[in-house]
Amino acid sequence: MYKKILVPFDGSSESEKAVDHAIELAKALPETPEITLLNVIDIHYIVQISESIYVDMESLEAYSRSVLNAIEDRIKEDIPVETLIRTGRPWEEIVEEAKHGEYDIIIMGSHGLGFIDRLLLGSTAEGVIRHAECPVLVVKGEKEE
């Protein structure tokens, strides 16, 4: 049924829960699928903040790699895992990777950004749900108080 699972991962607790769901799904299937963790460096957000501060893309990519490597180490004992880093608008990069990588499902957190950022930037999950050609499983986190 599912041979390739795409999990957008930004280090948030929401994306951690999405990884947990992907692991559980992979373990429950008769043939273990491959999980791909995708981190997208939001270039549109960086352009906005870079007008007031210096942004070192190399450092951002190194940080993304370290975040992905830590979660990859947790998964790869039982499940084949790959990590990818892309730069662009998160929902667009996720949808593009899902299409070209021929993924069977995307499992993602409902929110990775804070409330104010979601108001300003829009919801990544919403963009993925609207434009992805494969099923999308959105994992909700804890309710905000």
C-alpha cells in the first residue's frame, strides 16, 4: 500500500509527532516503506528578515542537516530513511517533492510555526492539502491554552 512516505520536518513538536506516526505506520505494514524526512528552508521568510539582519545560508543548511541527522538516527534502526533539504516556500517544495519522488503519502504536523507567523505566512499544511496529488495525513498536536 505505502512504499514511500514523505515527512516534512522542521524540528517542531508537531513535526516530531508526524515522524512518530510515520514510524508506527511503517512498522504496521507488511512491507516496510521508506521514510523521507524533508526540511525546507523558507527562503521567503529569510528574504523578509535579511533586510534587517545578515543571514548565513550555509549555517542554516548545516543546522537543518543536524536536525535531520538526529531524527534520522532515531528511525533508521528498523526503517529505511532518507533526508532532504530544500530551499523555497515550504508547501510548494513539499508538494513538488511528493510529486517528483512519487510518494504514496505525506505525513505532516498541523502547525510548525507560531500563531503570529501562521497569520502572516499562511498555513503550510493547508497549502499541501490543497495541492498535493497524494493523500496527506495531518497530525494534530496538543491544544494551545
